[in-house]
Amino acid sequence: DESSWSRAYLAKRAWDKIEEQPFWGRGTGSSAETDILPHNQSLVFMQDHGVLGILILPLLLLSVVLSATVENRRTASVFGCTLMLISFFSHTLLNDPPILLLLALTATMGAAKPSRVSESEWARRDSFSGLAAPPD
């Protein structure tokens, strides 16, 4: 299959560039200097940022999972694992607007914590909405 041969060639070319500068990488965006990127987000990050580049996506997804509430953590974990799996087959994972929207929505799952409102707070809120008698 021509596609599989070209993917293997792109991966080999990316590894060769990583071997040239393995620790610090070639710089942000250097992987985009070629006409076709390797179809692997981790290889792109390693080519740009070196050995530490392989930690960028897992740490980003881990921060999203840990920011979720306990009730939503399972959903965030499934989402994070799915994105890690997809990252082995796509190099545009963090460039796709739908993926970025889902990542942002998952990250806000931690901000949607229910607040506890005391009875006096409810009474104060009701007085402004006209449901209770206004204060004197």
C-alpha cells in the first residue's frame, strides 16, 4: 500500500531529525518546515521540543482530567485516553477546532462545581425576584 509506505517514510524522516537534536529539539514550528508532517502528534512535538516534547500532550490531558470534578472524572479520563490514541494517527490534533472545543469543554468540567446555598441566601435571592416579601 502506497499510503503505509509514505507514512513509514515520514516517521523515519522525523526520527532522523529527532536524532540530530534529541534534547532540545529544532525549535517550535520546525516540523512544519517540511511539506508533509509525520502522522503522529508525539513525533511532531519531539521534533520541535526534543525528548521533553513527548510529555506535552500527556501532561495537557492529565491536567484536564485532574481539573474535572470527581463526578466527571471518568468522562474526562475516557476523553483523555481517546485523544492519546488519536494522537498516534494524527499530527493536527491540537490544530483542529472541533478537538480544541471539546478539550476546552472538558477542561471546564471542573469549573461546574455545584455550590451550596444556605437558606438565608435563598431567602435573599427570592426577595429580589419578587417571590418573597421585600425587606423593610
